[in-house]
Amino acid sequence: MKEKEFKFVCGEKCPHYQKINKVKLPNTEQIEKLSDMFKLFADNTRLRIICSILNTELCVCDLCELLDLNQSTVSHQLQILRNAKLVKYRRDGKQIYYSLKDEHIEQIISTSLAHILEEEEK
């Protein structure tokens, strides 16, 4: 990064180019994908579904009962989560069971929930 004229905004010679040059930002496409993923987590219904299958697989009927939602709503949200590769499914006869796609999704939710619970205790 090319150095510009220094400004004294935070009381010292700024910006700090040695620190700035060490920053490794994701590229624009990666930032866009990350933003899209967090938008998926921003929907209450999808987040409730994700939390429901955090530690166990459930079928649509189980999710409908647990979350007090109709089958159409649950199926629609599961399709969005499947398309985003956040959940996977397995068929057992006529039943389809949903679970999280991988441990990364579980880590994101578990870490976020731990943060919220920690803040509530303070």
C-alpha cells in the first residue's frame, strides 16, 4: 500500500501502514458470499430450523411439530438452506431426515449462542 500524507486523527502518526499491510481481507466475491450466508442466518424461521437440527437430525414433520409451523413453511425454508449448502438430508423409506451439512455451521451457531449467553450473564 502506498503511503499518503499522514493525518493525526488518533493522536499519533496515522495511518499505521505496517499494520495495514499485514491485513488479509477476503476478496470481493468472498465478502459477497459471506454476506449472503449471514443473511440466511438473519431469518428467524431458518435460524430456528438450524438450531433444531444442531445436534440431531429431524424430519419435516418433527420440525413442524417442534416449531409450530406448517409443512409448506418448513419445506420452503429447508429448500433455501439446502440450496445454500447449510443442511443436508438423507432418505429412510418415505421419511427424509435433515441435519447440518458440516461442523462449520454448528460451530458458527454454537459460538454465536455462547457469546449471547455470556453477554446475558454480565
